[in-house]
Amino acid sequence: LNKNILNMKNSNVDLLLLNPRMMAAYIGTVQVGTLMIASYVESKGFSTKIIDNNSPYVDFSNKKLLEKIKRISPSVIGISVYMPNAYNGYKLLGAIREALPNTLVIAGGMHSYDAADEIAEQGFDVVFWGEAEKSLEKFLELTRSHKTNLGRNLMSNPSFLDSLGKIPGILYPENGGISKTGQYEIISNLDELPLLNY
């Protein structure tokens, strides 16, 4: 990972995306899905950063990742969950909850296509099921409109929850259960997708 990225200070980042450590067979692979999501929401005016903990040369502990997260101080943290990193992603969520209890933490990734309920049961604030570009854009617009009161407390704000419930393709905790908003939006015109911003 680029040392300039790892040592950056608070930069008003709307969304920090994290790729937790995967099983050894996947180390060193580029997670194009995370790059696509970041590139898409950046093209819509949101600032993003990615920390990918899958370098063959460095394996950051959760403690080290938390130091970096605190330095970046994002509005929202997103964890990309794949089957090979789900266990580490759930452990990372626990560490974030302990260190930054009022930060909104969302999840998505390939594992959400077939196990969105499992991911939601881990305690994420919002889980993006399947293709997430359009849903995530709407979610970030919603959080931006609540910027002065941004944090997990929004998950008990009736107005916020009413707006959240209108975003397709998400799951979130509500009234002791999991609310699902139905089928996610598919981008039918692939020319809408920007080039990957490496």
C-alpha cells in the first residue's frame, strides 16, 4: 500500500472502504469491486479512500487499521465482505464498534449476493445487497443531508429511517429485526460507469 495513503491526516472523507484480510490463496489480488464502487461514488461527487489489507508484504492488525481509520476520520466506513474475508471482516467490525461506537459502518461485497442476511446479523448499520452503486449513492446523499448529526444515532431517527427505507437493495436493523427494501437497482447502461480510479 502507498505510504502516503496510509499516513494521510483527516481529509473530510465521505466514505472509507476497507478490504479485510483474505485467506492466503487470495493475498495480492486486486479487489476490483471495491475500486468500482469508490470510482462510481467519486464520479457522483463523494470523496473516498480505500485501505486494502491484502498485500503480500504487509498484514495490518486491527489495532493498526483503527489508527489509520481514526486519522482519516471518515463520515462512513464500508467493509467489503467476500466469503474468503468474512470472518476477518466481522472481527474488524467488532473492533470498530469498540473504538468508534458512533461511526456508521456499512457492508457490501460479493458475499452479500447470497448471504446478505448473515452479514446484516453481524451488526452493520446498513448492508448493501448485490449491485450497490446506485443504492450507495442514494445512501451517501442521505447521510450528507444529515451531516450535522451524522453517526449511529441516525439509525434511531424516524425521518432518517423513513428515507432509508426508500433506498432499494439494502438491509438494516429496525424494531428488533432486519428491514429489507427489495431488489437493488441494476445499471443497465454500462457507459454510466466511470473508469477505475487507481
